[in-house]
Amino acid sequence: MNKIYLLLGFYCLVNTTCFSQQELLNKFRLEIEVGSSIPIGAFSNSSVEPSLDQNFNQENPYREFRGFVKKEGGQAQTGASLGITLAYTISPSFYFSLNYSRFTNPVDVSPQEDYFVANLQDRADSFGNEFQILGSLESENYQANGWYGGFGYRKVIGAWSFFGEAYAGVNHMVFPFYTWTFDSPGPITILRPASFAERSVPDKLPALLYGLGVGIEKSISNRIGINLKFKYLTSDHSHEYWTVPLVGSRNFEIKDEINFKVFTASGGISYKLTK
């Protein structure tokens, strides 16, 4: 008889443990989203002025470039976003989430190149002889990796869910290295950073990330749903660096800031982690 009670107790313990594990897994939801990263505000604006020499000679009609400064205009273009979310339900209406987002946005270099063609390409020497200097600007894309927590509210109506979220975390931006190249008298290339600067290169630029999100989800089974999400995310990445032409004596110390602001629109799939 004691053996029977022991077996029954062990069976109940196993069933209770499995049920508790299943209940815990029922609270977790894994989501994957793919969509667009749309720059807004200063991040998308174009501004040539900060890229020009700030202490130029007023008598010199040719105001040269000191680099590619993005404080007043990031010149970001629409790119792509990839997101992964692990959400934990704390009540029928509220949940926490851990989020990872990767953003890639191309950089528009045309305003600087257009300014160069209009103002600096055509020259005249002291004898009045006209000549041209050809130049080009190349830049890597913006790339950022955001890690952030979220707190959300969900309203379920039948097979549909409507939700809103608030986010806070950190955004690690990789500075998009750039190169200005001119064919005279060198070639001359403005590089970032200058090799002589005795300071670390601000390659990774971490900053506080925060924002808001809304979305809608349609359940297609007990475990799987498809969703549409919209997010607004922002972070400010301050840094300093030097630039220097490979030919020439001038160099520039630049204090810059990338004001990352994007609106993401993405579609995704969610999977409830249940047995």
C-alpha cells in the first residue's frame, strides 16, 4: 500500500511540475519582424554647412571641406530593419518584452558633391587660367544595433490583438566611415580619423535609446500569429574626431553628433512557447 501511495505522489509531483512548466511557457512569446527603417528629423535632413571649413579666410572664394559632419543633417535614407522580441505576459492585458533591432540606412552624399561641383570644382590661378578639380565623396551605411526593454498593453478582440508599447534601452551605432578624394594636387584624401590623433577612434557609439510602438496581430492558430508593427525610436550619438588631408598642412578637430531618429514599419510572425 505504501508503494502505491508513493507512486501516486510521484505521479502527481511530475504532473504538477509539467503543468507548471507549461503554464510558464504559455506566458512567453517569440516574435520576428522584418521591415523598413525610415529616417526622420535631423537624421534625414541635408546640411552642407557643418562640413565646410569653419575658420576660412573671408578673402578666399573657395571654402573647403573639413570632412563630412552630420550634426545638423544626417542625410540618412530609407533602409531596412530586422527585429527579434521575447515577450512575457504578466496579465491578460500587460506584458514585458526584451527587444533587439538592427537598422541599416544608406547615406546620401549628393548634397556635398553638388556643392563641390557648384562652388569648388572650377578654379582660376593667379594668371586667370581656368582649370577644374574633380572630387568624390564615399560613405559607409549607417548601421545600428538596439537592445531595449518594453512595457506593453494588449487588447484582444476575438482573433485580433491591438497593442501599444513603450521602450528604453541602448543603441550601438557603428560610425559610417567616409572618404573625400580630390584629383589635385595629389590626389588629396580627407580621411576619418587622422592617423596622428592620440585618441581612440569612436567606432562604436553607444547611446540611450527610447521610443514608442503600436501594432495589430491576427491569431492564425493557438500558437502562431502574424502582426504589423510601427515604432518610433531615437538616440543621440555624440563623438569627436580629427580629419587631415594626406597632402597639406591643415587638420580639423570635429565635435559631431548623430541624431538617430527612425520610424519603422514591419511585418512579422509570433510563436507562443507552449508544450
